[in-house]
Amino acid sequence: MIAFRSVEWLGDHLRLLDQRSLPGQVQYVDLTDHRSVAAAISNMTVRGAPVIGVSAAYGLVLAANADTNLDGAALREHLEIAADELLRARPTAVNLRWALRRVMDRVNAIRNDSAAAIREAVVLEANRIYREDIEVNRAIGAHGATLVPDRANIVHHCNTGALGTVDHGTALGVIRSAHAMNRQVHVFVDETRPRLQGARLTVWELTQLGVPNTLIVDGAAAHIMRTIGIDLCLVGCDRVAANGDVANKIGTYQLALAARAHGVPFYVAAPLSTLDRQTASGDMIEIEERAAAEVTTIGDTLITLPGVAVRNPAFDITPAEYVTAFITEKGIVYPPFEEGLAKLFN
């Protein structure tokens, strides 16, 4: 286990590893109200679909404990408002909505208006989501490791490790599990512009784990496939539509296209919490557009002309036809995805 926690509940406040400061500094922020949690999700102090969901659940714990004078009815109303504020922090990752809905469903299942019972239910459900995330990631790692041959060259996009989850990771968790089984793997890490999650975070995690890795620019993946040879691509996801279309960090789609052109399997690590059965296809998923400064600057340095027009979508949609299989905690799902993914919930 890596000696850090991306998220930790300390009884009366939430502690997050500030991922904006990595890899230069390992520092934590302590949050005491749900609005500061929403801000941390929005400004990417915390990032990664699973850990965003966990953080939001604890945001509701903070909201529940904010005013002990509220009666049960007023507390329910306050929690609904807080959940809506947290939901608006980042629109694309479905784990955020999923975790908030789980907590609120538990609140609404309480038959009486006891404020104490509501507060207890909120913290119990948040703790349950926290524990489940660890179990889910380890199961994904175990299933996914069966797809990784010895001496495999792997391309990985963005960051899907213990920084983006409670522990272990999803796609990076597959690599971690394969490494623990003494598979001799080498990871080519996409830098992942514009926020450089691959360069800053994934390289940092893999180095701590002792997994050999090489950093490449996003546009080099196809060249590496053609000249060196890649055995598989591994990515995570922020949302999977019912038909298998994948919303993930911008650059995932072009990686999938390159993989198809070179006959490289393209695997998506997908906890069931990222499967959005109410969304028929990727065309219906809202894509978050972020600030132009993420593209025009690196750190505090302007790298282009002031005032240049910028489009900065944080995610893209990879059509299901480019996905070889989904790696879930319940096993590996192959096409046809609409049928296979639906069966996971039966």
C-alpha cells in the first residue's frame, strides 16, 4: 500500500491530499463544510471519479453536522440543498451523482424525522461507500491482471491510481496487481494535457510502486505503438453510457483510435458506480468545459498569445465500438456491451 491517502474522514472533518501540489509537495487540506468540499472538487484539489464520489458523500456528512439545532424536516431540506451544490461541482463524472443519491436515499428511507437518526445514516452510508471503493478496486485489479501478459508494454492515459480512488486504483490498479504478481510490465504514460495528470501523478505513483515507466506526450502514443509495440491500452472512465460509450479524460478517444489502427486491445476499467444505465449513449453526456487558462498557461507561465480563443473540454466520448472490453469488479465484459453491462445489475 502506498503511504498516502487521497481522502480520509477524521471524525469531524475531511482531509484531502491536494493533488494540485504533486509531485513537488505532498500536502493535505482539511475541510469542515460542504461548500469547501464542492470547491475542492471543482478546482481539482481532489480528482478521479471514484474519490470525487467519496468526497461528496463526506461533504454531506459535514452538511448534516453543520447545524445541530435543525429538526429532522429542516435537516432533510438542508441536505437536499447541499447535495445539489455538490452535484454542480463537476457535471460529467457520474460517481458524484451516484454517491450523493446513495446517501440521500438512505436519509429518505428513515421513517421518522429524528435529526440524530438522519445524521447517523449519513455518516454510515459515507463510510460504507469509502470501504466499498477499496474492495471494488482490488477486485478490478484481480480481474484485469488476467489480461496482462508477462513483459507487457502498456499505454495508460491520465491518472487512475490510488490518487483517484480511496486506494489501489482502477486501470492503474490493474497494472499494480499485475506487478504484484511479478509480471514484468512497462508503462508508457501519456502526459495528459492540459493538467498533466499523467506526468505529475501517474509517474509519481508508478515510481513509488517500483513499476518501470516512460513518460510520453499524448500525441506520441501511435508512434510508440508502431515502432516499439504495445500489448494493451488501459484507461479508466468517468461515465459509461448504457450502450458502452465511454466518457473519460480528453485524449482517450484519440488513443482508442490509435489502438484500433494498430490492433492493440483497448481496455476500460469501470467500477459499476460509473455505469449510467439512464443515459442511452455518449451523445447524451454533458461534457465539462473548463477555464482557458488550463490550456494557455503551464503553472504561472503563459505559453501562447494573450486572449487567444480556446476550447478546453475536460472529457471526450469514446464510442463503444473502439472498446475491447470493460474490466469491472464483477468480471470482464465483452461486446455486445448493452446486454453485457445490463447483466451486471441482475
